[in-house]
Amino acid sequence: GQNIDQPTEMTATEGAIVQINCTYQTSGFNGLFWYQQHAGEAPTFLSYNVLDGLEEKGRFSSFLSRSKGYSYLLLKELQMKDSASYLCAVRGGNTGFQKLVFGTGTRLLVSP
Amino acid sequence: NAGVTQTPKFRVLKTGQSMTLLCAQDMNHEYMYWYRQDPGMGLRLIHYSVGEGTTAKGEVPDGYNVSRLKKQNFLLGLESAAPSQTSVYFCASSGAGGSQPQHFGDGTRLSIL
């Protein structure tokens, strides 16, 4: 089976740094995606990791450790517009080439 | 760029009625997907397609049917709507290749009374 765990909600202050964790147990592993979803809107792609290590994209970075079944999304210099849900999604080894399994998402609230 | 377009955006149905949700993408993507999103449960895959004329079941296919007669369109049908199908439905598409992200439409908010 597939299991993906993320914290339900996090709060942070504008200008701060926040780390959103994701742990997964899947039958095989072929990549992990992070998506951002503002309330009432569609998910939008943030990052992709398939090898261990850190991928940096501007204020956002994503880290992967395959041996630990662990990833995190790091958001720096938080802005009010970063208030959103952040979805972790894993492509497992036996779920088909493009099928993703999504976590329930972490709702991030950024306050002034 | 339109990307992925879903119609309608909102709909209210009575139990037992049928309807079709339309998804269209203009990115020439091979793969298309239908998800439902419910509070506390995340996105769950209903059906997907790996190419024109092909469809396959996802995690929660019961009560839904799909068709992909043209590469750019993916239709989701509810034959006899039930209150348990009240949800937000998202369509997505992606190119071939493992690193290709899925691109989502804006969603259809469906209520079954």
C-alpha cells in the first residue's frame, strides 16, 4: 500500500523560514512532487525530487532522503501570499508510470 | 495559454441525475487524470488515461465512467449521482517522462442533493 504523512496545519510569521515535512511508505519510489494550492484554486507545481539531496528554486527548496522515506519543503522569506496548502505527492514503483499518490496536505498560515 | 480547462465550474444535481464533466487541454499531453478532493482526504485518483482511446481505473472509480475519444479531451460521467459524490473534481494532464508535473484545471464544484 501507499501512505503519505504531512502535518495538518502550520503557522509562521512573515519574513520567517518554515519547513514542511512529508514522510512516505510506498511500494517502490519513482519521484516526489510538491504542489501549492490556494483555497478554492487548483494545485500548482512547485518542485520535483527523484534523487537524494536538495533542489533549490528561488525562495523554495525541497529535500529528499529516499533511505528515510522523507522529504521537506523549505520556504524562505515568507510572504502573506504563501498562505496556502502544500501537497506532497509520491510516484510509487508499482502504481503506473505517471500515477501520483497525494498526501492530505499541510495548511500554512502566514501572519504579519 | 489556456492550459487545462474544466466545464462547468459549479453544478448542483439531484440524487439519481446524470451529468458529464468536460476537461480540455491544449498542451498536447499524452496523460490525463480525474481526481476528487474532499476535506481531510487529499486528492484521490478516479480514472486516468495514457493516450487517446485508452482509460484505466484509479483509486476510487466506482460510480464514474470516462472517455477519451480525442487526445485533448477527457470526459468524466456520473450515471446516477449520489450524495457521496459531492466533491470538488479536478482534471489534470501531463507529458510523458517521469519528471513531468501534472497540470491541473480550476476544478468543478459539484453538489448532489
